[in-house]
Amino acid sequence: MKSLFISSFVLFCAFSINAQTTCEKLSAAYNAEELAKIENPGYQCFIANQGYLVNAMGNKDLNGYPDISTLMPRKAGVEVLSGENFDQATFNILNYHFQLNETSPTVYKIGDTGYTLFIQSKVRMEVMYQRHQANQNAIK
């Protein structure tokens, strides 16, 4: 009984920490007035953490993709991205003007690094978010 309680407590703490970490990107990208206007902050938090992937592309020719430097900052003080300054650990997609295309992902090459930034499609994001919500509801 005691181990079940401890396991449950650890799971609860892990999800609480994840929820707090998740929304840090949201509050870092938007001021209080902008945050108040967001209809579904949970979805925006999910996009900030799950809406994109960074992929190693090896020796593939990436010349057909736009460079990450074309992903423009949403506000002053946010650095224009490049292959030299892109840091996956600190990247916050919400700081940039991006659009989820309806059915196809958007791909940017990250300079000459051999990596791409792969932004999910709107349809894929909605499916992923619904699964995430179902999983969260199953835990409660």
C-alpha cells in the first residue's frame, strides 16, 4: 500500500513539473495581455514542446528547403535564427512567426549543419494533442 502511494505521488510530481515546465515557454513568449487573449493555452504549450522536431539529415541535399533564418522573430529582442546560433535546448517556437500548414509539415534547413527544423502540420498537431489530453485524463 505504501509503495502504491509513493508511486502515485512520484507520478503526480512528474506530471506537475512537466506542466509547469511546459508553460514556461508560453509565458516567455507572450506578455500578460497576449496571454489573456489565448483561447487554448494548453494547446499552445503543447505546440511549444511537441509541435516540432529537429532532425539530422546526414548527407541529404537540403537546398530545396528554406533556411531557418527566414523564420522571423515575433517580437523585438528575439534573435534571428541561423545555423550558428540555433540551440535546440533553448529554442521556443512561440517566439517566431510560424503557421501550421493544414496537412503538410513545414521544414527549414538549419544553415549548413545537416539538420532540419520540422514543424508538424495542423492536422497532425490536433491528433497529437487529442492523444495527449486523453492520456492526461486517464491519469487523473
